[in-house]
Amino acid sequence: MPLEAPLTRAIRVRAFFALAVLALSLYITLTVPVRLGLDLRGGTQIVLETRDSPTAKADSEATDRTLEVLRHRIDALGVAEPSIARSGDNRIIVELPGIQDPREAADVLGRTAQLAFHPVLGIADADETSRKPLPKQSAELVLPDESGQPVRLGPSALTGADVESAEARIDQQSGVGWYVGVDFKGAGGDAWARLTGEAACRPAGDPARRVAIVLDDKVISSPQVNSSVACRTGIAGGSTQITGSFSRDEARELGLLINGGALPVPVETVEQRTVGPTLGASAIEASARAAVIGTALTSLFIIAVYRLLGALAAVALACYGVISYAALAALGATLTLPGLAGFVLAIGMAVDANVLVFERAREEYAARQSKGLRAALTAGFRNAFSAIADSNITTLIAAGLLFFLASGPVRGFGVTLGIGVLASMLSALVITRVLADYAVARRSVRRRPRLTGIADTGKVRDWLVRRNPDLMRRRRTWLAASAAALVLATSGIALRGLDFGVEFTGGRLMEYSTSTPVDADRARDALADAGLPRAVVQTSGDGDLSVRTDQLSNAEAAKVDRTIGDLAGSADKIRDELIGPSLGDELRRGALIALASALAAQLLYLAVRFRWTFGTSAVAAMAHDALILVGVFAWLGKPIDGVFLAALLTVIGYSVNDSVVVFDRIRELSAGDRKTPFSRLANTAILQTLPRTVNTGMGAVFILSALTLLGGDSLTDFALALLIGIVVGTYSSMFTAAPLAIELQARSTAPPPDVKPRSAQRGAAAI
């Protein structure tokens, strides 16, 4: 009895923590509205037009540079999953989901944000007027300061290009005032020291002791250099503060404008309106129905396999869904249809940690029945923890790097992925454990151990015990099969090419003013019948209808005109323009850099946590899975678009998790067995983890099959990509990563992981 008291206290602490998190999550879910994406609810559309400036012409190149600056500003505004694309030579279409104040957003996007730091020469004469924009920044100018008094300013000493970063901060002394902290880069810090050093040579109270900070030809702050600053020395350190009685929102807006950079040319808002969702109500309803059916099937499968503990795991998965949803709502994340589908898939994948625990508990109970259910369950959580931790840490590393290095939808995916991982660990290691510990402590349950699902080893494990196949005996055959699959996939990419969607290549935008309102769903169906199933149709607040497609020939464009005209009775085309990609070069470059960094970081972590041979094998298997998925889509002629990108990132995460689970078991077996050859240990690890692999994969397959068959055209490709990825990932963890690790281990002079031989000769024999 004394031995159970500490355990009871631990259960109570976990239960209290779980209840607190669930209560907070339920409160957020019921009180904080979630932001839905452009595909589900629509949003605000702002059309900006670039204008010539005295120093730059608003050509196509300048418009492209302007678009990238605007993308940074939108990210800083906190808008997730926006759509931004060039239209024609000098127009930019921005669509923002869930914006509370569209007018304020338009004002921020339209600010030129030309920042400069000037010395103040003195007070201007009364008859001097504010200067008009001049072609050269070096000219002396007269501007009113923040109090309205005209001052003469010398040529700018620094510009926004010299700024590394800017951030809104609160005055720690007063606790209420806000300012913008600015850090300079490169020579900017030295220039700031020279500017403030020259001003410091003026006596206190002299206007020339001030430094003017000018944004878009307006002095936003002209602070006097502090008396403690030495003449000719200035403010060193490469940083300063912009003060000016800012409110929190004003300081935040100024910080994001400085961080986003100045627009190469001025822009003007020419249109602003609300737009409807890009998906129809029927597609959304079908997807929601498929998600509910898939989740229910997954829960039933887990209950059928693990009985009582499976039912408790299903309850924990429901809690996982509430916690993840609340976290996304609290962070202001935007949910799109692929995001929601990925969220539902994450519920299926979150079962993985529960399956790992239950399978380890089955092993413990089979080996030590005399110790009972509770001891087996405790050992299951303890033994599964390292595999759960390693697989989730590698995923968190990837999520963090995608968030910090990428932008746009890739960054949003990193947020969703990170939240899902943390919520999954909380669900499995806290909520499931509290429920399971409470259940196995009941006398009625202890009398019927098979009811729990722990006392039954399972059909997959029983079959493996009977057959005991030596899968790694033909490891080079498996590697040859993987190489053949890679050749077949890459030949599809080379021969058929990749069908990049409108997000990557751009397309055509046609807008119609109709005599009678046209339902967007009817228009989508009619265009699909006309041979344009990928056309994006939206309605706007003023009754217009827009059609966005891939590149079209004139004959295909005429077909669109006829289709819309037949639906509306009569339709006038008011816009027909080529649009650029919404996933521009910079975003794609940032995504590739983030992905490469994530792979390198995962390789480093696995090399430190296991061995470099394991890390290399896991990353190679991941690349194998990604290339095969891309190749299959090339052979099938499926589009490579933003939805596919989300699916590809999900598959990459799944592949790493699967490999880590196998490698964790190899490490565990190696630590306790120094004589068995490494290939036999790897084979044993694969056989021992196979029940977990099958059950986890089946849980995800139920959801994906429902999304593929019942989710409608909008989710078919997404679910198909994930189905392919899960099948290939399951194969590669056993028949690519493990055989490759064996081959690399055989060529390595180091002993197997966690093995410390007494002599070099014994280490070589163990290999």
C-alpha cells in the first residue's frame, strides 16, 4: 500500500493539469471565434496599382519588388493564408481573410514607408514652406516637426535600408508609453553614431541638437540627443529608440512598416470590396461529412484493437481536437480547407503515441503477467517515452524552422504542425495516462484483464511470433527495389514534367458584371463541365463574378465567356488580365531554405541522439518518400499546387517519425545485447514495432479514404497524396531506412549505438 501513495499523487497532479488545460481550451473554443480562410468564408479584396515616382518607373520589375514588400507587411499584420498576386503589369490583387478593419489594412499596405534620419539644421523662417518631393534625397528640405513647427533638415544620413529590425516596445519605467526599438546593420550603426555625435556638439536646447526621423516626408519624431552623449562620439552600439507618444497600435504599425521595407514605387488603392469563398457550400459540407465519418471509423478501429484502453484513447483524441482547435483560435491562425483536413488527419496521426504505449504495455504484460495490468501500463509509458520524445522533437525542429525561415502558407503550416505535436504529446502522455491509470486501478477491470486490450498480444504480433521472418536477410534487394521506385518516379518527372498550379505559374483573371446574380456553385459546375475543373470562382459584394484559371488560350477564354453568359442571360466582361503566381520566387526560395535547414537540423539531432548512420538513413528515406510522391503525381498528371505542398510537408514529417520509432527500438536492443549481429537486431526491432506501424497507418488510412471518396474534388488530390505518402513512408521506414542503416553501419569503424566493447576486436565482431 505505501508504494501506491506516490503514484496516486502523480495521477492527481496529472488529472488536475489535464482538467485545467481542457477547461481553458473549452473556454477559448466557445468564446474566441476562429478565422476561416478565403476558400471557406471569403474575405477582403484590395486592388493596388503602382505609380511612377520621381526616382523610379512603375514597370513590371518594380511591381514584382513591390509585391514582395507587401507580402512581408501582410505577414507582419498577422494575416495567415492570404492571397497576393500581380495582375497585369502594374496591379496587385491582395485578398485577406478575416480582417477586422479592411480600411486600416489598406492604409498600411499603401504606405510608401520611405524612412530616413536627418540632422536638424535649425528652425525654418516663417515664409519657408514645406518642400515638394525632390528627385534627390541629398537636397536640404523644410518639414513641420511633430509639434507643427517648420524645421530645416540636412541631407539624410541613414535610410530604411540601414535598418536590421524594428520592434514595438513598452517603456519599462512608465509602463504605459510605447516606442519603437531600432537596430541598425552594417555601416548603419557607424552612420548613426556620426549623426548623433555631431548633434551632441550643440548646446542643450539648440534645435540643431535634434535628429529628425522622417517617414514618407513626415517627421514622426525629432528627439534631442541626451546630454550624456559625448561630442563626436555619438550613440554607439548600433541601436536607437523612436519615440513620439505612440499608442501600442501606432508603434506596432511603424515597426512592421520599417521591417517590411520601403515600397520601390508608390501604390494607390483602386478597389476594395468583400469577396465570397472560393469553394462552394456543397464542397465544404461534403468535406466536413467525410471528416466526421473518417474520425468515427478511426475511433472504432482503435476501440476494436485495444478495447477499453482504445475507447479511452478515443476520448483523449477528442480532447486533443479541442486543445488544438483552441490553440489555433487563440493564436489567430486562419483555417483553410486543406488546413482543416490536415487537422483531422492529425487526430488520426495523434493515435500513434497511444499505440506506441499500448503495444509496449502488451509486451510487458506478456513477459511479466504476475506483476499485473498497472505495472505493465506504467512500463509501457516509460518504455515508449523515448520513441515518442525523439519523433516529436524532430517534428518540432522542422516546425520551428519552417516558422522562422519561411513565410506565407509554409509558415502557417509550421504553426499548425507545432501545435499539433504539442497537443498530441499532452493527449497521449497526460490525458490518456490519467484515464488509463484510473481504469486499470478498478477491481472490476483487474478481474477481466483481456477487457483492457493489454492482455491480448494482437493478431499481427501473434503472426510475427509464429513466422519470425528474417526481413533484413534480403536488405540489398529492398534497397534495389527502393532505387528502382526512385528511378521510375524521377523518370515521370523528367518525361511528363510537373503540372504546376496557378499559385506557382500564374494564370488568367476574368471578371464579369452579370444582369442577374449567378450562384458561384452553379458557375463552378458549369465550368467543370466545360473542361475547366480547376477554375476558381468567386462572387463579390457588388454582385460581380470573377473566374481565376491557369493559362488559357483565346478559344478557352471564349468558352468561359459563353459559359458565364449562358448562366447569367447576359454578362459584360469588365476585366481580363494575366495574373502572376501567388507563391512568388522569394516565398518559394524561403520555403526551400527552411526545408533544407529543417532536414539538416533533423540529421544533426538524430546523429547526436543515435548515430550519424541513423540520421543519414532517416533523411535519405525522407527524400525517397518525397521524390516518389512527386513522381507519382507527375505520372498521374495531378497539379502541384499549395494543397499538394501541404500534403508533401505532412508526408515528410510522417516519414521521419516512422524511421525514428524503428531506430529507437534498435538502440534499445543494442544496449542490452552486445553479441547479436546488428542486422539481426534491426530485424528484431522491425518485427517488434510492426504492430504499431500497422495500427497507426490503418488509423490514418480510414480518415484519408473517407476524404478521398466522400470529400469532393476539393480534397481528392490532397487525400490521395497523403495516402500515397503514408504507404510509401511505412515501406521506407522498414525497407529503406533500416537496410541503409545496416549497410552504413557495416562500413563504419565505430561500434553499434550504445555499445561499449571491451576491445576493438569485440566491437568489430558485433558489427
